[in-house]
Amino acid sequence: MQNKSTKPASGMGFFERYLTVWVALCIIAGVAIGQFFPIIPQTLSRFEYAHVSIPIAILIWLMIYPMMLKIDFASILDAGKKT
């Protein structure tokens, strides 16, 4: 049976290969939101405790937590395909 992995021969998946593009798009989207919808950053800045932004702290935790658990996202995607 042939392995139908979504990873190219280099071992990097689609998301990892274009990570710089995703980061750049997120930066552009964040700047655009701040320029065109200033109420959003103003509202988020109200949620602060001891000079720490609670929304940013939550998002950073959500970003780091899967790495701490060593979650293999490829296996999660494959879990729905296997019967």
C-alpha cells in the first residue's frame, strides 16, 4: 500500500512550508484591522491585568500548548479518514 502523505519529500507539510507567508498575511490583516476598525484594538486593550493583555496571553497559550503536548496534527487529520 502506497503512503498517501500530504508531506513533500523534504518532510515539511504545506503549512510549515509557507509559514512565512501565513505570518506576513496575519501581520497585514492585523494592521488593516487596526487602521480600518480601531474599535477592535480599543476594546481588546480594556482586557488587561497587571499590564498583561489577557487576549494576547490566551492566544499565546493556545499556540504553545499543542507543542507542549507534542500533538501530531497530521495524525489528527488522518484520524477522520481511517475507519
